[in-house]
Amino acid sequence: MARQLFFRGIFLPWVRRAGAWLFWPAAAVVAWGELTPTPPRLEGPLLWDKLDHFTAYFGLALLASLGWGLRRSLAWVFLAVLAMGAGLEGLQALVGRDAEWSDMLANGLGAIAGLVLAVLYLAAPRRLVDGKPRD
């Protein structure tokens, strides 16, 4: 019963709405972080710049996939998040920062991880709730 509520019941529409609404402020924070001339350095385990990029694009892809992802549109959601990352990396030259291919790689890996987690959440419930036997 709890699985059904979490995956197919009242929670799924709220999770999807939250993903759609929270994506925009998250995108604004990521854009600010990538385009500010002197970005703040985070304390703690995120001292490595590439981990910051991975985390940012993991979150963006997760929120976008939950908010708008359907089976047919997940590839477009993923490509849009990657395009945003590429565009922001390109715009960094205008604010006195260097665009790096390694940042794009970290962005892409984070976006893939976020997409995979969203797909697992959106697709797994059918097997868990409907009780269909596994192949």
C-alpha cells in the first residue's frame, strides 16, 4: 500500500509538479554560478570544481526529467540540459572565465546520472505496484 501511494498514488503528481517548479530556480542558480566572474568556493566535500558541475547538472536533469519527462521526451529533456550547459560554458568567455571541456564532461555525466535516477523512479513503480513478475 505504501509503495502504491509513493509511486502511483497521491505522491507522483506532486513529485512531478515539484520537479517542474523547482527546475527554474535551480537553473537560475546554476546560470548565476557559471556566469559570475568570481564564483564562490563551497566548503566541505565539494572543493573540486568538477564535482560542483556534476552535482549542478545532476539536479537539473533530475528535476527536468521528473517535471516534464515522458517516455518519448526524456531524450529532449536530456539534450536541453546539455545544451544549457554548453551555452553557459560558451558564455563564460564574456565574463572573463575559461570554458573547459572537462566541465562539459562533468555536466554531461551529472545529467546522465540525474536522468537515470528519474527514469528509475518513474519506471520502477510499474513493476513494484502492479505486481507483474520480473522477466
